[in-house]
Amino acid sequence: MKARWRHCIDVKNGLFEIMNQGQHAEFIVKKYTSSPNKGSKDRKFISEALFTIVKNFSYYQYLAKGLSDHKDIDEDIINAYLFEQGIDAPDGPDWKKSNINEMAERKKAIQDIPHLLYSMPLWMDEIGTASLGEKWQDIRKVSVEQAPIYIRINFIKTNMQEVVNYFSSLGIDHEVLSEDCILLKQRINLLNDIAYQGGWFEIQDMGSQSIGHFAHPNANSFVIDACAGGGGKALHLASLMGNAGQILALDINEKGLSNLKIRARRAGADIIGSSNYSDEEKIKSLQASADLVLCDVPCSATGVMRREIDKKWRLTQEKIHHLLETQRQIMSDASKWVKPGGKLVYSTCSVFPMENEDQVNQFLTSNPDFKKLEAVQLFPESGGHDGFYMCSMMRS
């Protein structure tokens, strides 16, 4: 099989926009696969090539040139991917061919260079090794695997049995894992599915779902989601609360909050309201008002690298230090909204202790009116959930 020159040019241009210009991989993949002139096989080749090369960029970079510290995007890195896939490089104007024998030799050599084999920035690999030891080796391996697809049942609209019957009627192979979590055993696009559009379920990793259960929200309580983003966890909390009570979703991202409004309407979660942090009067009114405050803070995303495939290439040590300051500030500010006897839940999708238990310990030292109840660290598992940290604290 020989690759098409035009498709390889699309992949080359897409890689440049992702790796050199900092564009998000999902956006760029849509850009190069949305043309009506491209067939399903064309779109499949381009999307798989872009996602695979970005996720394994250091690996293909080394196969291509024997280098690991540059982001030059040329024919060599595309050829390395084609070589790995058993596809011949294209014939086309000015397309440079690579030496197959040299790539084969480099493929042998890279087996002894773990941070390149699993495409991990060296500084990140050093932090992971120092803080997590042998556990980091497993995390590295999982980070380049394909992520499983999990479904979360929305109890506001349906129940587990109804969804199971629906998937079975469509011949979709699946496995029930918990009271509201299903693993799909085949990759399928459900965004246009009638049940999804009807709010029966959301696509959400099992580890991410664990945070909602860990928070134990009570019906008829007042809950604040301090970093709501697109609202996945707020929607889960509403489902667990039986759509009874009040949830306030806060974020600085208006686009995310707008998306949450659409998702909440689809889910029938009318207890969710939202507000931007720029509403100072609203923020002041929250003092000591909430039964539960969830702080799912911005983080390094080292627990979800197989899903957020391009974030590790945009991170730097300087940005990590800035994230640590942001996490501390958010937790400190949000803790003031917890009423006496209420709970503060701090969570991340990171595996680094400096973003997790270290942050909690520092907070507890500075805030003696809070006591730690329990904490859980989920590490990403092969064929299983992603990595998350969660800790609950009660205000005395």
C-alpha cells in the first residue's frame, strides 16, 4: 500500500499547526478531515496519522532523525509513521524519501530510551521518576495507548436497564461496570445518536465519574462547582442529586459555560445555574453558603495524557509552577464558600504529588478550620480508567 501525496501534505501541515503553532489537535484534525471531497478512508488516514504522530511525537522524531529536541516538521517524520505502519511513502512533487534501514536501526536503539519510546518530555519524565518511582513506568506505557470509551448514565432521563436494552438493540458490544458506568467495547461515534441527543447519557471517563461519587452530593443541597469547564462533573452531580437542589457552575471561560447550558438542557438538569467570575457581587454572596464545593482545578493533565494528547507538548516547567500557584489560589478562595459542616472536594487529573497531596497538606496547614476526611489517587490503568486525585475536607 502506498500513501497518497495529498493526504501526507495534509498531515504535514496539520502537524506543523499542532506542534509549532500550539493549535489543539482535535480542532486541526477536524480542519483537515471536514472537506466533502474526502471519503471515509481519506478522513480515517489523516485523523489516525495526526493523532498517532502527535501522541508519539518524540518516538517518530527519533525514528526519523535520531534527534529528540526539535520540532521540525518535514517529510522524514511522516515517513517514520508510514514505515511503522507498513505503508510506502508517496510519490509526489518534492517528497523526500527516508532511509528505511536507518529507521530500522533507530527503532532498535529507542527501546532503551524510555522517555522517547513513550514520547514523554524529558523534564516531565524526570519529575515523574523522582516523585513516583516505578509507578511512573506504568504511567508512561499507558500514556500512549488508545483510551477506552466510557458512558455515564443520566438518571434524570433514564436508568441503566433502559440504556443496556438500547445498546443491545443496536448490537453495540458493552459492559456494565457500576451503577451508572458502561464500557463500550467497540469504537463508535455517538454524538449524533438519538439517545445521546435525548440526554440519556454522557461520554465521560470512569475515573472522572469517580469524582462525582466521591463527593457524595446530597439532594436538596447547594453545591458549587468552582472550575466547571464544560460542565461534565456538574452534570454528574445533578444526576446523583436526582435533579433536586441547586448547583452553581463557575468558570472564567464563557465558551465552556455556554456549552454547559446546552448540555444541561439536553440532560434535563434544570438545577444547574452558571456564573462568570467577573460577577463580583455574585462571588461575594457565596461566603459560607455551600454544602459542597468542588474544586476540579487546572492541572498538568498527566493522568489523561492518552486523551489530551497534545497538552504535554505545550507544558513547560514554568507553566507547571504557575499551575501550582493557581491551584493554591483557587482552593483558598473556594474554601471560603463552604459553610460550617460543609465539604470541600479538591480534585485534579494529575498523578504528580506536588499537584495533589502536597497541595492539600499545605492548604490544611494554613486552614486549621478544615480537616481531611479521605483521599484517593487513581493512576491510569491499561484498558481502564484515567488518572485522577480527589480529597474531601470538612469545615468545622
